[in-house]
Amino acid sequence: MTEPKWAHDTERGRYYTDPAGGPDLISVTNVLSTSVHKPALVPWGAGLVADAVIADPVVVARRARTEPSALRKELVAVPRQYTERAQNLGTRIHNRAQADVLGVPYAADPEVEPYARQLARWFRLWRVDLANDVEAVETTVMHRARGYAGTGDLWVWLPTGRFRRRQLWLVDYKTSANKPADTVYDEQPLQLAALRHAPEWLLPDDTTEPAPRVHRTALLNLRRGSHRFIEVPSGRRVFRAFLGALATARYLHTAPGSYPTVVPPWAPGASERKAA
């Protein structure tokens, strides 16, 4: 995950500060993390723990006898540590992509280089002129009326319209070390719909202007040895689905942490509880 200028983490997940002084805006990824069920996460985490045990069963068995509490703590942390490493790599790949598009230097990073080569291959395949075809990179969009914000990876003009007419695509990079290049998760169209339908984007001087009309949206799945450009829907129907997730996230983030216990009026101490 990248670190946009106005984004900040809270106990309820990522929010954006409105530079104009309005209420904080919940991030698009925070909405989806809060509201979208991901049933594959539990078996995925269990698989990582199982792999850790299988990789060194003798040591694990010995520690299970001598220091079970410490071993349990380490095994429980395995999925989180894996996720943090993956997020760190994803951030570095996004930073490299931004540097490549803008033509600015980037420190050597051997782990990132295979993904950068795939991005460069995609630009060559589509004959993208970085100076003339790229509309924006790593730009924050805002929907103040709906109360959310998010940051898109790439707005680029491609010759995909009738008679090769140029169309503006909103493209989101997705990176993984082991997922197939054709992987698409259910929430990803909602993410792109939210970004596409946000009416303003934030400029470098912290002012806003109307966001350009996006014609189509896609994922650019980058892998070490391949890539896949996958168009996903982001029209009004998908946007309405995102708004439902937004309403759920807003409710969950403001729900009380506890609720009153109801007792019969004749129970001992009921009058005192009612008065309290």
C-alpha cells in the first residue's frame, strides 16, 4: 500500500484528511477491508502456519514441549508477517512504477526489478508515449458528498475506441509473488468504480479540480515473469454496490462498543439500573 500525502492510519483503518478542512474521508481500501467478506483468508493463513511447521517439524516439536507459549505466538504471527512483507514489496513496486512513468531516478532494488520489466513490457506492447498518453499517476481522488477518498495508480490514454480512438483508462496495479496473473478478486471492481466515480482529484498544490471522464477501467496484474491486463466493470451498478459497502463500513466504524443489558422490572436492583 502506498502512502498518499493526506492519508493517515487510525484505529478504524485508513482515512484521508481533507486539505480544505472538511470531515475526514474514509479510504476506498478501508471500506472494502471492513465490509467485504473474504472467506479465503482463514484457510490461506492456516496454510502459511502449516507450511512453517512442515518446514522444520523437529524444531517445532521440541519447542512445543519446551516453550509452547512462545511458539504459539510466533506461529500466530506468520500470516501477518507474510502480509506485511507482501505489502512492503507492493509499495516498492508502485513507487518504482511511478518513478518510471515520471522519468525520475530510482534506487536499485533487485526484488522489484522483475515486476518493473513487466510494466515496461506492457508500456511497449501498447505503444504508450509516457509524455503524451499518461494523464496522471498516483493521484488522490475525493468524493466529499459521499465521504470517501482513494488514490489511483495510473490514468492513461489507449487506442481502444472505435477506429482506434483514444480512451482514458484508469488502471490499478496488482502485484503478487505467487498468484496467477489472471487473478481477480470480487472487491476489485468496486475499488475501481469508487475511484472512477469520484468527482474531484487532488492536485500537488492541495487544491482540487474536476476529475476527467474515465472511459474504462482495468487491473494490470504484474508478476515476476508475466503480466495480464484485465478489464473489469465499474459502471453505475458496481458503484451502487460500493456505496452499500461504504454505508456498512460507516455504520461499523461508528457503532457503540457495548449495549445495555435488559432485565425484568421486578429483578433486584432494576430500578437502580434504569436510573443509571
